[in-house]
Amino acid sequence: MTAAPRPTRIVVVTGAPGAGKTETGRRLVRRYNLPAALIDTDTVADIYPWNADERLYAVLGRNLRSCLAAYRDWGARVVVVSGVLLPGRSLDQFRDLLDDPSLEWVFYGLRAGPDELAARIRTDPKVQDAGGRLAWSHLDGEVPSVPGVRLIDTRTRTVDEVTDLIATREAAELGPAAVTAGVTRPFHAARPPVPDAAVPVRTTRVPAPDGPVPPRGDGHPGVLWVEPAEAVRVCRTALVRLGFPAKTAETTAVDLVAAETHGMPSHGLLRVAEYAAAIDAGHLDPTAEPVVTRTGAGAWLVDGRHAPGVVVRRSLTDTLARADTGGPVAVGLRAAGHLGRLSPLAREVASAGLALVGFVNYCGAGQKVAPAGGSSGMWATNPVVLGCPAPPGPPVIADMSTSTVAEGVIRSALLNGGSVPPGLLVGPDGEPVTDPRLLYTSPPQAAILPAAGHKGHSWGAFVEILAGVVAGAGHPADPRLPGNGGLFLAFRVDAFGRSESEVARAITGIEALLRSSAKDPAHPPPRLPGRGPRPGAEVAFPVPVDVWTRLLDPLGAVVTTPALSSTEGQLP
């Protein structure tokens, strides 16, 4: 039996004069890796004298129908139409085609205020009279009346950024190989476009907690393969839009992308949506600077003032470095933004010849980890970080949650549309669950298990006691605003009478002993933590389409897609 031909996708970019439809359409059509064509209504309805009346709409309708038929005969899978197509006006010429099962209509509505439209029209080299176009600026208010339109606020976006948003949405519905999404060049030149037939997708769709999400395109969100440099650029731009100073945005973007290239997406780009929510809730101040206060002999307190994690980490590093000349240092931390991976902090401290022991909590919030024998959240994931210099090799570092996994691992599985292995989550009845959505329902229907049962529970409890109680950051019985608190100890490795070189040689001896214990030549020998091979930082990595969409639109100006709404309001 022959399969029915796939419908031709008609992608309409509509809006008032000056919204940027023509240039967006020209750039968008080049993003498709399928046979595609462009119809610009300015060229098929360019009559003189020009007057927007029924005669013009009729001419436009006949010409568009002819062009559309010709392009379909040619083999177009996608036809991009840019122009002022609105109900009660020119769109009425196509009422019958909107119900044609061989056509799949999608509408993107570009919005802009009157000042932006006027400024664009006055500098636009189009042949149409600028005064006449200005008289139609009020059509911006009619754009939301287009059935099923996906609105895009263009007031603070370049044409490339608007094109990025539409292309990303198209990739989510047609498949990531069918559309070059997110940037104006291919993510990965080694991945050729798929010209026809089935477009491969890499992930499964995530239903909403209260029921299935209606299918979208092929029913999968998909992933995009992103080059690190491009990811840094897009992430930096998103953070600046959220209010991060340029330098802080750059450092944060580099840090998040480094997590991705090191195989830790749980601490990568998905965090930008979390930062946006935290700013909106008043839990993160992107322009704040920490305040450091001496509280005793060798004791200091860093008040993060809800500043971004990379800014707080710099204050922590500088304060802990005092141990290089003034004896051991203990540093308490309160009210920090998300610190992210702790291994960079340990690496920076160890590079100064200092050993580090650190405990980080979530200020008593984020109670997603069950205690030993329990089935509801009590602790946050409460990581512990340890570092020790061992020149000439890299420092020995351990950065680990006291739960079975970091919470971001569960969230990453949710965004990728997959399940998690048994043994990570427990349901209210004490039975294992593998559905990551259950951690984010209200109330939660799952909790993360502590690492190694009662051992991880004990570590998690001590983190709350040391960071939350002793350092005063907040704990589950007295929670503060969500953020990171901590307690850190730093001291020189020669503080106990052994020289740095003696310590380094001893660590090298331990490492040699580990390597000699290898039994299976087919597997790498055991190693000290933090001394494994470093992943390549220039290799493209996969990003869920929904995560990339949020990066391109961190303020949420685009109409939420079903895949985004499946977790909307549930991310901690």
C-alpha cells in the first residue's frame, strides 16, 4: 500500500508593515534542508497606484495561488510566505486552502510597537511609499486575530534572532535534520541535511504530568547539535537579556558550556531557564556583588547577596586564598546564586597550593532528596567538594552530590523526553519510579534517593548542619530564599610538617599503585578522582530543542510550545 504524500508546509510570516516579514522570510527559507520556496507578497501584489482594497486582495489571491501551485509542481516541501496576511483582508482569499488536507499551514506573527515600526519604515529602502506604509501601522493590533498564530515580539530582536526563533520552532516540529535551527549557519557541518523521507529524531516526547501532550509534528522535541563557540554566543546574549552585566554573562556562558562539553548537561544550558525564573521570583540579582566580612581568627563570611554563582565563586576563591599566608581559613557562605559545578572552585584553590574541603546546600530549600528509609524529599542534593594539589600533575578533585545523582540529571532526562534508570527515584509508596516528571508534580510524586542509602543520608544531613546551621545559610527546619549556602575549609598541604613535594610524591605513589591493580587490559586502569582524560572542548554537543528555544527567548516572549508547557512552572 502506497503511503499518502506528506502535506506541503505553508509557513506564513505575517505582521504590520515594518515588522521585518520580508527579510525574515528571505533568511528563513534558507534554513530548510528540504526543497523550499519563498513567496513575498510585496512582489506579487506590487501594483500602481497601490491601494489596499478588495481589488488588490483579489490580485494577491490569484497570484499567490498560481505561485503556490507552481512551487508544489516543482516539488517544494515547504513554502514560506511573507506578507500582511490577516483575517478580514487578504487572508480571506485562501479560506478554502486553509482546510485543504494536502497543505499544512503555520502562522508566525511578528509584533512591534508603533515607534519601532515607524523607525524601520523610514529607513527601509522598499519602493512602496513610506507614508502609505506608516498609515497601516495599526495592523499590528490585528496580528493576534490570525487563527493559531505564534506571536513573536520583535522590538528588541534583530532579524537574525527572529529567524533563529522561528527556525528552532520549525526544527522542533519537522525534526532537527530538516531545519538548520538556532543559528545562521549549520550547527555541525559533518551532519548532512536529510532531503526527504523520514527525518530522524533523537529523543522522545515528554507528556505533561496531568495527561498526554498533543503530538507536535512528528511528536518529538528532538535535539540540536551545537558548536561550543555558538552556544557561548547564544547563551551570553540570553544572559545579557536577563540583566547580567556583559562580563558576568560571558563568564557564566563559558562555565555552562564547559559543563556541556564535559558531559554534564545537568549543570549546563538548561540552567538559564532556572536563572530566568529565579530573577523573576527575586531569588537572583544578576548585578549584585558579594560582601565579605571577617568573623573571627581565620574565619570569614561571604554574603552572596543572591549574585550569580560565577561572581560568588570569585569571592570564595579570593577569600580561601588567604590560607596561603595566614594559616587555615574557614569560610561560610550565604545567599549565593547557583554555584554550578564545584570542581572549578577546587581547581582554582588547589592551583594556589591549598587543600579544600567544602559543603554546599540549597539554603534549606529544594527538598528533593529522601532521607534513608523515607520516600519524600527532605534534603537538597547537598554536594561535597574536595581538592588537593599534586604537582606536576593536575590536582586531585572530587565533586559529588550526597544523593544518587544531581537533581539536574533528572531534569535533563525530563527535557530529553526519556526515563531514568531504577534506583535513582522513589515514589511515595517506597517503590522505585523511573518517570522524571514525577519529581516536578505538585506535590511531588517522587524523591531522589540518597547515595548509598544511610551513608549518603548522613553526608546530606551533615551538609545541612555545617552549611545551613553553622554557616547560617538556612536549613530545612528554617529555610531561606533558594540559593546556595556553604562552609569551606582551606589550608596549605605543608601545614603539618610535610613539604609540598613530599605530598605530591606520595600521591603519585598512590596513583601508581592504583594503576598496577588493573586486571582487565580492555578497560582503563583505576585512577584518582579528577585525573581522568579531559573531554574535548571544541566538539559539538546535543541540546534539547526546548532548552535551545528558551535560550533564544529567555524572557518568554514567544507563545509557549506544548513541550515547554509540559514543565512550565515546575522547574525549581
